[in-house]
Amino acid sequence: MMKAQMLLRVWRCYLAITLRDPRDPLPQFIARLGRAPTRAGVRIPPLRMRRAVLRALHIGPWRPTCLANALVLYRLLREQGDSAELVIGLPIEALTHHAHAWVELNGVDLGPFPGAHHAPLARFG
């Protein structure tokens, strides 16, 4: 897949995620993302997909939230048939309520990092 095509896929997915109805409960929204129909075509290795998503969504000093990054990566991996899970957790020794979202595939943290230093509170997939 050409870089331009991948960039368009990432941004199309990102826009669909950011323009969702804010009244739509997050668990139901994630469930719908996870039921993505499998796309025919070239399968992109998950680590390469992660790199493409993080690079495409990082423009200058602007970066989307970890949740937005994770939702895009989750959706694109599910579209190609990977059994990705979206995980939301808190730091292991949390002093605040600031959560982090990341994607796992077969128990491996694909990012956005640092999911490994967080205790999972919810898993979707």
C-alpha cells in the first residue's frame, strides 16, 4: 500500500472517530469499531501499522490524545482481520485519575506507549 493511501486511511478513520456523537457511550462506540468489515487487499504488519498511525496523526507540535490514536489503530487492525484489543488503564501507582489507552495484539502492547506501566481497567475487543 502506498504511503499516500495509508495516510488517507488513517485520517479518514481519525475524522470518523473525532466527529462521532459525544452522547454515544464509549463502550458501544468501541464495539462498533471492532466489528469493522474485513477489507480486501494488502495486509500491513501491526508494528508498521502502528508506526503509520502515529506518524500520520503527529503534525508539527500537535498530537491527538492516546485514546484517539488507540481508536484509529484498533479500527485499522480490526479491518484487516487482526484480533486487536483496545485497553484503558491507570498508572500502576496512580496519583491522579489520568487514564491511558493503548492497543494490544496477542498480549503485546502496540501503543501508543507507555501501556506497559499501567494497570488495565477495561478491555474491548
